[in-house]
Amino acid sequence: MNDRKLKKLFELARTETPPTPPGNFELRVMCAVRREERAAPLSWWDQLGALFPRLALAAVLLMGACLFADYYYSAHHASSFAEDATQFSGQALFAANGDGS
Amino acid sequence: MVNDDAELLNRIRNGATDEFAVLVQRHQAQVFGILHRYERDFQKVEDLAQETFLKAWRFLDRFDGRAPFHHWLSRIALRVALDHLRHQKRVRAEIALSDLGESALDWLQAPGDDAEPAAAQAAELLHAAMAGLPPEDRQVLTLLELEGRSVNEICELTGFSNAAVRVRAHRARAKLRKALDRLETKKHE
């Protein structure tokens, strides 16, 4: 490939007529713009709202797990989990006040 | 209708979203022209043009008005074209002769300059031969040789230094010549 021929090839390609955009192209762009606007980023409050079903389910599961743990603990031990927790907090509270009975 | 791009942009920024369509109409030919240098499939050119305008819309706040709007839009279109070249999964290692016009090949292989190919065939031939070039080198060569831009303009559009543009253009031209040489010998075999 000589330089002259390469130059000619570029010259010819340069004169090519570019394709004409379709008549409704701007409408297509505007549709995409509106889709984008609708999908605009949510505020943290909206995001929290969107997460609500999952947060509620997580809270229910956590409460269920606590109740199950209490039931299981009280079935296998003489005192219930709640009683032990009360006893423990009472001891810790009285110990802090210098009255450890 | 507002004639000035700057005034139109102000109105769009102030909430006249629909007027963006006027801006699209005004600059769509320019964007199609740029993208057509990198993609021959019209449907894909249309998709890339839409992506270009969508990016312009997204980053409209970043347009400071120091350069004309069409310069800024050209830079976006070139970035879209470059990304497209990079993401093309299947780069043709071999140029399919069947894809090219017979007269273009005949001209390429003939010793003289008689019976020049049509502009579209020449562009097709170059497009096929440039498919193997690194995307950045291809873009520099396209801007320099097909769009007739100066080195300084290419620096401004691509962000490459003056030396980098010259090196890339030189390298791309050498590779292109080799690809066209391969095409020349292919038919003789």
C-alpha cells in the first residue's frame, strides 16, 4: 500500500455522506430522558420506606428467635430466661449501689 | 423557537425539560456523523446517538458554557464511540472479503488509480482495516484523517498530549497500512 493510495482512500472516505437521523429521533431521546427522570435517586426516607417490609420481617424474626430462646431455656432449666435476666440485672444494680444482697 | 444554544440550555435548566428535544434536533446530524465513523450499522449508530444525548442530559449541569455546546457534545460522542469500540466483544481478527465491495478491492489491488471506489466503499474498506487497531489509536487516526481535525483539536477532544497524538497517529497509520497490505495480497493468492 503506497502513501498516495492510502491518502486517496482517506480522501474518498471523508466525502461519504453520514446517515440522516430518523424523523422521530428526538422523541426517542425524550422518552429515554423521561424514563431516567422517573428513575431518579430516592431520598433516604423513601429508601427506608422501600425497605420497610424487609425491616418488619427481620424484626418479627428477631422477636420469634427471642421467644423461642426463652421457651427453650425455661424448658431445660429451672428458671426462665427472663427471670435470670431480671436476677442478673438486679444483682448488678445492687452491686453498683454497694448493696449486694 | 430559541436560536441560541446558551439561552435554550438556561431554559432547560430552569425546568423546560421538553426543550431538550429542540437541542437534540439541532445537533443530531453532527452526532450521527461522528458516530458513523466508528460504527457502520445504522441501528447501532442510533443507539449510540441516544446514549450520547442521554449523557449530555445527565451532565448538563457540568456544562459551563466556556466552549460552544457542540464542542462539549462532540467530546461526549467521542467518549461514547471509544467505549463502544472497547466493549465490542468480538473484534474481527480477519477481514472478511465478502464484506467489502468488489470494486474497492479491485482498486486496492490495481497498480494504478483508475476506477476509484465510491466514498461509501472506501469508508467500508477503511472501517474493516481499522477494526484491528487499538480503540484510542483508531480514534486519533479517524479524527486526523477522516474528520480533518488538527493535532491541537484532537488534544482538546481526547485529552491526549500533542506527542501522544502524533505517536498514536503514526502507529495507527503503520498498522493500517499492514492491514491493507494483507488485503491486497489476499486476493492474489
